[in-house]
Amino acid sequence: MAKCAICDKKPTVGKQLSITRSHVSKRSPRTWKPNLRTVKAEIDGEVKKIHVCAKCLKNGKVKRA
């Protein structure tokens, strides 16, 4: 799975709880994926396609080409 080239954000794994009649009985595995975008960015003077999370794009940590 891809990860953010700027902040190294990657998928996290955990348990999803299903609450039925006030019993937390069923736990199933779940994966939370980061909101990644493929953008053309200028890195070391070259234009490359990289995976960047939406938070890094919003904060201006990447200069788009």
C-alpha cells in the first residue's frame, strides 16, 4: 500500500466494534487508509509523480508542477 511521501502517513490497522443491544461483542479487523492523492510535484528540480496526503496538500508542503 502507498504512503505519503512527505509525512509518511500510511494505513493503520485496528478493530471495528459492532455495538448490538448495548453489547460490545463482535470485533472485526479493519484498515483505515489515508486520503492520498497522486500529484505531479517538483522535487530537486525534477517533476515527479508522488503520493501525497490531503493534509500535506492543504498545508502547502508540496509545490505542484
